[in-house]
Amino acid sequence: MLKATRTAALAAAAFCAVAGLAGGVQAKDIEIGAEFPLSGSNAIYGDVFKSGTELAVAHINADHMLKAPLKILYEDSQALPQPAVVAMTKLVEVNKVPYVLSAFTGVSKAISTLGQRSQTVVVNGGGVGPDLAKLGPYFWNVIPLANLEVRAMVPYLAKHDMKKVALIYVDDPLGQAILDELKANLPKAGGKLVAEMSVPTSAQSFSGVAAQVRASGADAVYIASYGAQQIQIAKQLRDNGVKVQLASYSGFSTPDALKLPEANGLLYTTQAVNYKADDAVTKRFLADYEKAHDGKKPSAYVVNYYNAVLLFGILGHKLEEAGKPITGANLLAERKATKSFDLVGGKVSFQENGTLLAPIQVNKIVDGAGQPQETVDIH
């Protein structure tokens, strides 16, 4: 009798342990990764990106969109390929996340191979190198790439009698991609690339570059850099007597770049986001962001990373409803099976290569803020 009682007790204890374990798994957070620059000269981007991702997490969890709370595991990429690969290895092999947010062209290219090999979805909302559309089915872009930005800016410059363009570009995949696009597109608009100046990623002195710009006879200077470097380029061009129009891409839309006095009047492109869209997703995003940031309008980067996280929530919800695990392979299959998504700005669709196609907006910096000048629908 005693033996039977002991056996029953052990069985009950085992059942409780298993039940407790199952309950623990059920209650465990659903985790995704994010590789953002959280330190160094590009940390300002990490702060901007996180303001979008954290708002999306708050909304997903408040709505109980998933069966467990969503959590983002942040890793510091420093906007450099080598630290990014180390961080990606940790996220994939240790944390085993199915979905990783990425930024910067060089970083995204560096981690994409591991994403393909491990069937981990990597979503870019900040890098704009055109070759990011060619990194395989597990690499997605929720941002228009630089080729589309250049194709919008070049006709705008030409239309306003700025056909002689000088390019200052950082010596990395982004800079090279913009150089290639300007060479291809300026002649089509009747323009000409009159000077091209490559600068190392670590360079911070540009008086010599300014002298080359002045000698080139350019009507406009296109700056293809990012972070602290792009600010120094703009500042030192003006300090060294360059008075012609300055232009850039979406990388110039960070708060510190917009507020730079020497950047007043600079033209830059971003994706066009319809903040006046009447859908519930856009209204909620805009209201809650402005409430948390003293009425400040969100940048396109904030929208991109909010949408990237919301996209995971939508896909994960569909998989859970179908009784399927949230894996990279299942997320990819579900994305391909879904024609459109309700994200900030309205309904959006992915191209076959995993990149969202969106209109491009030309903006002008006026008193520390970007003012839309023209929207171009590029296909």
C-alpha cells in the first residue's frame, strides 16, 4: 500500500512538473532580435529606430496579438559588419530568434548569409544600398532603396537647373551604389557628374574636398554618407565657401542633421508616408508617437521599424491561428501568401524580391525640419 501511494505521489509530482514546464513555455516571451548601432558615431540612428520598434511592441502586447508577450533582444552592431556578424551569430545560435531587424547596407549584407543559412528572416528598415534587394528570400526591405531615391532626386535637380552634380561619397557599399546610380541617371536627365570624391568611413576633415567642389563648377553637391560624418561634410562645405545646393538621401533625416544650421536649405529624399491616411493603424501610431515625443512628427525611419515589428506581429498571429510554429520558414511562407498588409500609411505589398515599393518624396530642410517639395511615384 505504501509503495502504491509513493508511486502515485511520484506520478502526481511528475505531472505537476510537466504541467508547470508547459505553463512556463506558454508564458515565455516571444523574442525577436534587432541589430542597431547603440554606441559610437551612429548611435543617433539606434535611438530613432528603437522609438519605432518599442511603440510597435507596446501596441502588439496591448492588443494581445500574440499568445505571449513580444520582446526585442537588442544587439549593438556599431554600424560595422564585424560586430554585426558576431551579434547575429548570438541571436541565431544562442537565442534562436526567427526574425532580426537590421540597418545599414554593410551590416545587412554581412549578416544576410547567416540569415539565409539558418532560415532566419532579416528585415532592413534603414540601409538603402540597391543590392539589398538581391540577398535572398529571407532578407526583406521595408524601405525603398537608394536607386529609387536617386531616381527621384536627379530629375528634381535637373528641373531646377542643377544639372552639374559633384558627389562626395563614403567608401563603402552605400557610397558605391549611389555613385553607380548617379552615373546611370544623370545623363538621362541631361545632367553630368562633374566630380566624384570618395572619403574613408573614419574621415572627419573635408577642407580639401571643399576645394575640389569649388573647382568643379558644380550646381549641386550630393552627400552620400551618414552619422557624424555627413554632418561634418555639410558643415565644412559651407565653412569653406561652398555655396551651391546641397542634396542627400534619407540618411540625412536624423534630428541632429536636420538641426544643423549649415544644412538649412539642403534637399533630401525619403519614402513618402501618408500620415493623413484615415486607417486605424496610422491614426494610432501617429497619436501615440506624438504623445510620447511632445508633439514631434515621426521620421520615415520610425515608421519603417514600427512597420517591421508590426509585420512580425501580423504574420505571427496568422501562424498561431493556423496552429503553426513561428519559424523563419513559416514567416516567409505566410508573407508570400498574403497579398497586402495594413501598416502605417495604408495598405502595402511586397515585391517578389521582398522589398516594399513606395513613392519617394523630395524634402527641403527649413528651420530644422523637413518640408515636402514633391512626391515621385517610381516603378
